[in-house]
Amino acid sequence: MSLFIVDKANTSLAWQEACLKLDVPGKPKRDALHTVVHIVNAAAENTQIREEFDQMRKERGYAPIETVANTLFPAELAAVSRTPEELVRRYRSMYSRLRRIDPGNKTGTYFGRIVAYPGEKGPVDQLTALINRIRRQAAGKGPMTAAYEMGVDHPDDRPASDLAGGDHAAYADTGTWSAPVHAAGKDNGLRGFPCLSHCSFQLDRNRVLHAVAHYRSHYMVTRAYGNYLGLGRLLAYLAKHAEVSPGALTVVAGHAQIEGDISALRPILRGQTRLVA
């Protein structure tokens, strides 16, 4: 297992390169520790890679990429919500139903944690609070660079499989856990289930908002592409409503792996078309 760093222009190219770095001769597990994926514009995609990968996922019985991305940011709902407050209100109203109808969301979604974090005194809306903080800081003469945190992990969470069947066996051997320390709604000073532990945002001096997401573990086939895309859309939404510009996304994973049969994935990674006109 070894560290690697990827730096690409969009989600499709970053995901493709990360998978290529994992799929190397002599590494049958196709995994690595402490991977870093930097994406200049994570809301952008390469159409061919996206279509090819979605088709492969359909053939293999995986959820569409859009379904995964929506667990981090519900783009369609956001598009018809006039304000962040309205988005929070509408998502909360359907959250219980989302958790009932999809077994994969039984314990919640990442966006659910963002808009209804389980605080001691009830659900905490981190989305609106973060937007307001970034907007206030950006409007000042000397905005703080790194005072923007969004917790999604919770001390009561237990390791949960992102996969169907037994494909998550490797998760058990890696010892990848986290100890969340940021308490939403409490740690509000400007200083000082989930495989995604938390997100932090950095506002540079040019009023550009960047993001870092920390994962305990990342499954490259089932989750990573949709996670990159959803985080990119979340970053763009925060920047828009905080009246700043969206910047780069960096995703750090304690453990990343290509799970399952690699044969169907390799043509996509090598740029060989699979779609039939």
C-alpha cells in the first residue's frame, strides 16, 4: 500500500487517473493508503467517461452515478429551491421518506447530515450557517482563510458497507476508523456511517472558495466518482450563495480501493469505448 497524488481538471479525469494508479501489476488488492485527489473543477465532467462508466454500472447492477452524487448534494432539488433555507426545509421534509424507500440510505445521507446534523438539542442546519459565515468573511477586509467546517460523521456511527454482498471484506482488514472532533452547532469559534468524516472549506484572498474532504475509506467503483461530483456541486452551490467563486476540491482517503472484478472497468480507464451506437 502506498500514497499517491492525482491532480486533474475535472471529476472524470481525476477518477480515471486515481483508478489507474490503483490498478498496477503486482497489486492484486488494487488499494492504497493516504491517497490525495485534487480536482480543479469537480462539478465538471468528461461526457464520454461519464457515459461509459454509467453504462458499466448499469450492467453490473450498481446505482447510477447521479444517485450517488445526490446523497452529497441534491442538484435537482436545489435548482427549484429559491434559497438555501428553502432547500434545507424541503430536504428535511422528505428526509424520512428517502431513508425508508432506499435501503442504502437507511442510516441517513451525507446531505442529510449537512442540513440536519443530529445535535443534542435537535437537527442542526450546517448549510445555511456555513454560507452565512463565508459571505460575512468575504465581505470583510481581512477574511479568515480556514474557519469553515462541515461535520458529517458522528460518534455513534458504526462502519457500514457501501457495497452489496461480500465485496466490503477488505474494509475489515484495514483498520480505518476516525474520531470526529468537530461538534456542529457547538464548535463555532473562528479559530482553534459514513466513510466521509468531514469537509473543510478555505477562502483565499481572491474570494475563491476551495474544499477538502476527508474519507476513512473510498470504494472507487461504487462511490468515488459520484462522491467527487456531489462534493463539486456542493462547493459550487456554497460559493454561489456566499457570493464568492468556486475553486478546487481535494479529496483525501485513508484507504482507497478498486473493488470487485476489474475486467469491465479497464476499457474505461484506458479510453477504449464500450458504448454501441
